[in-house]
Amino acid sequence: MVGTGLASLLLAGCALQAIYADLETLGIRIIPAETLWGMLQRQEALTLVDARDERFYQESRLPGAISVPAPDLPPSAVDIRRTDIRLGRAERLPAAKTRLLVFYCGSTD
């Protein structure tokens, strides 16, 4: 049984890698927390966007983050090419389209 669980985890990991590769073709990059920490330490120009539900944002958030809730979907269900899925509170995003946006959520994926 343990072997089956491990195989499932490995397959899920492979599926996520494929999803992440698809996102990168659209200019979206998945970064580890350590990379973000380095960016913050270097004071790089970016906007932190908390994509979790508003109540989680109210409970705790990264300093300076803005709340722009996204639909609560697993990565495998997200198709950013769809135009019918909208972010809540998108008006909170910065007007400057050249500013780097770093979205984070509560997912471990």
C-alpha cells in the first residue's frame, strides 16, 4: 500500500511539473519561498498578492501584501487561457503593468 501511495505522489508531482511548464510558456513562473525571500531581501520592485480567501488574508499575510482572492482550484484545474475566470478584487492590482506580481496561496503544491 505504501508503494501505491508513493507512486501516486510521484505521478502527481509529474503532473504538476507539466502544468508549471505550461504556465511558464505564458510568462508565469513558479518560485520557491526561498527565492521570494531573496527578492524581498534585495528589495526588488514587486507587488505581493495574497490569492487566498479574504478571511485568511485578514488572519495573517506577508507584510505589504494585497488581497486579490482567486478561485479555490487545484493547479490541475486551472486553465489561465480561459477568460471567464476572474480574480476577486482585481482593481487592487497596481496600475503599472510592468511591475512584477508575485501571487501566493496556502497550497503546498
